Amino acid sequence: MFRRSRLKIILLVMGSVLLLFMSLIGVIYASSYAEINEQNKEMLQSYVDSYSLSDKNKKMQQSPEKKHTNDTPRNKDEQPPHNKDGEPPPRQELYKHVDFYSVAYDKDGTVLKIDNSQSNVIDEEAILEIAETIRTSGLEYGRSDSYIYLNVRRESYNLTVFMDNTLTKNNMRTLMKNTFTYSIVCIAVIVILSTFLSFRIVAPLEENYTKQKQFISDAGHELKTPVSVISANAELLEREIGSDNIWLSNIIYENEKMSVLISQLLELSRTERVVQQFEQFNMSRTVMGEILPFESIVFEKNLSLESDVDENIMITGSSKGIAQLTGILLDNAVSHCTPGGRIDLTLKEKKKTVVLTVINDGKPIPSEHIDRIFDRFYRVDSARGDDNHYGLGLSIAKAIVTSHKGKIEVRCYDGKVEFTAQLPLT
């Protein structure tokens, strides 16, 4: 139980940290990508704004950081980019060594001019091929392979400009790689810290729980002797004064109830504290042996009991514990079955597990009580007011299933209550 609590604490902490890290990485990457994308677009636009088709003496245009001097020729309708203070955009300084490529077309698609920024990385034939792909895309701004581009329509010609984005992509990959690397290191450190903290948090609860179980065991053993003495003395008095005395009858009745309660407390304590000796046995035979005594009880209460048990299911565990588990589930079903209702017990082997299911007609357990139905001393008052039950039977059943490394669940549907115990075969 406490191991699961520690695991939940670790998973909760790690889930929160992972969510925070993923959100942080996403924000960093998205903001960086958006900023770089905006810088690239501004640089392409700056190149376009400073582009002059009339400059026929130069095969390639100057770099963008040199485009905005007073000596640069421009068309009368073309204005260099400026910010609100009248200065060129400072982001151009980041692109001093970026090569821009452009192809100017007339309205009929004839190539007027090819520029490669005096770079020999791509020849004119390759530039033209890339530009044709970009131009026919019909998009004003976008990406094509490792290039980002801008298509501009002017009065007398159309211009396709693109630049190599490989360096930016590599920088983004490096950013992501470093971010994930350091994130993994941080997560590993947090796993260690959360594990340490989980032990510190759960330790007091585990200690209190251990003391509580020890108290129940000690109290049960201490109460067992006086209850036995009261029972013996009551029997002697009954012989002396007869069984018609109402006061003596009350003493015997309450003493028997106390004896049952103490026996259940000791059984629960033993199941939770003692490591049981497991052996391989025929579970089918054990379950069938527990069904037989209940047939007469079911008949007396005008109920019906149907069973479907697979033969020769061999399991490694405690035959006594499995018999007790079966008896508890059947007793619970009989106690809370609708008058004239039906109880179904099935035992099936599924893959590497064996499933014991007990279903009875009855009132559904309120949803707010289902999670606590296996707690010790817990009873749903409206449905579990039987004086012969103290809220320990299902706790013992869960302890037995847990000792076999299985799980037990309850669900309600269509006027039926179903308890399912799933146990490993080995």
C-alpha cells in the first residue's frame, strides 16, 4: 500500500515536472522559431525593398546591410525599410554573411535578371530551377526544402527572392538538442529528489499504520481471554438459573458478537502481518468446496446460487486463504442479495491470471462509498446494517488478494453488484 503511495507521489511530481518542462521547451522553441522566422522575412523584404532591376552593370546586388545607403539607386516608388526612429532595422546585422538569390520575371514569365549575391555556392541554372519551383507555388512567403522565399509582384515585373535557411535550421536543432539533454539531466535529478521526498513523506504514515496494526493485534489477544471467561461463566450461570433469564441472554448474545469481532480482528492482523506459506493447489476444488455449505443457506433465504467453475485450475498460493476469500465474497453476496434474487459465482482462467467473480442482485453501492468499501470497519449504513458484520470481511478479502499479488474490484450495474478478484497463476 505504501509502496503504491510512494509511486503515486513520484509519478505526480514527475508528471508535473514533465508538463512544466514540455511547456517551457514548447514556448522557447515556438518563440525562437517565430522570432527567427520574422527576422528572415524582414531580411527578404529588405532585399526586395532595395532591389533595383535598372542596375544592369552589376550582375548581383549588394548584401542587405549595404542596401540602405544614400548612394544606392532605387525606383521612385521603392523605399528602404526604416523603423520608427528612421534607422535601418538592427536585425540586418545578424545576416551580414547570408547569401540572397533572386530571379526577376516579366509579366509573361520571361527571365529578366538572375542574382546570386556574388556567391558561387549555387550556379545560375540551379538558382533558376529553385526560383521556378517557388514561383509556381503561388505563395507570397514560405519554405521550399532548405530555402525560405518571398514572391513579390511589381508594376513592371515579378521578383522571386530566396535565401538558404540551413544554418538557422541547424541552430534550432542544436537548441533543441541542448534543451532536451539538460532537461533529461534535470529530470533524473528530480527523480532522485522525489524518491527521497516520497520516503520522507510516507514514512510517518507507514509508522502509524504499523503501530495501528500492532495495536489491533495486541488488543485482540488481550480481549480474547476475558471474552472466553465471560462465555464460560455465562454457561455456568445458564445451568444454574436456566436460559429464560433475559439479562443472562443479553450477556451471552453480546459476548458472542464480541467473540466474532475479536476473531475477525485477529484474522485480519494475521493476514496482513504473517508471510503465508504458498504451495501449488487445485483452486477449482477449493472454490467448489466453499460453495457447497452455502447451498443450504441460499435455500433457506429463498435465493438461487449458480456457479460456473473451470476444472483443474492450478495456482500457487494459500489454499486456506483462497477458501476464506471465496467464503467472504459468498457471505457478502448472500447478506446483501435482493430477496428472491440470484447469486452467480464464476472461476475462469484468462491468459496468465485466474478470475474469481461473485455477482448478486442488490442495491447499487453509492459511488462515494465504492473507493472505501475495502477499508477496515467501513460499512455503508443503508445497505450494511447487519449485526453479524463489522466491516472487516472485505478488508480481510483484500488482504488475502494483496498477499497473492492480485487485485480485487467492485462495480455495480443493472441492479447487480459484482466483486472480482484477479490472481496470478504463478
